[in-house]
Amino acid sequence: RNPHTILSRCVGLHSMRMYGLKKYFMVMENVFLTELKPHEIYDLKGSWVGRSTDHGVQSGKVMKDNDLKRFVILNTDNRNQIIEQLESDTMFLEQH
């Protein structure tokens, strides 16, 4: 119903006990299942705590929320395509 979704699919919820502590974690499907690899990857969670890294974008490592310090510029077609998909994904979430 929503073949071009940009929502990450949850494939498992797990818990693990280590060193007397129980940790919970979620396994999610990679949204980059394509031959085109992103030049930069940001782990965006919307939290202000622990959301910066010590390495630069040139390192090739995953960056965090506060590391994104510039605008993302898209052409009109790509912008419209992303907005339409966000609206479609939002509608899906509202209905489920």
C-alpha cells in the first residue's frame, strides 16, 4: 500500500542481560537498500542529550542531530517527491 515509504521497518524487539543489567533494543531494517550510497549519514533522534560526535563528516562515520549544521538543498522535483512521501507515511501512521 505504501511501497516507497521512508519509515524504517521494525523487524524485532529484544532484551539482553549483561553484567547484571537488562538492556532493551530494537532491530530496524536499513532504509538505504539501494546501490546509491549516501555521502553523509545522520542518526536523528530529536533528543538534545548525547547528540553530537567528536568526528567530522569527512570521517565517513555516522553523525548525530547536533552535527547537522547546514541546510539540505533539493531541486523542486525531489523536494515535492519527499513531501508527498512524508504525507503518505503520515496518513499511514494516522490510520494504523
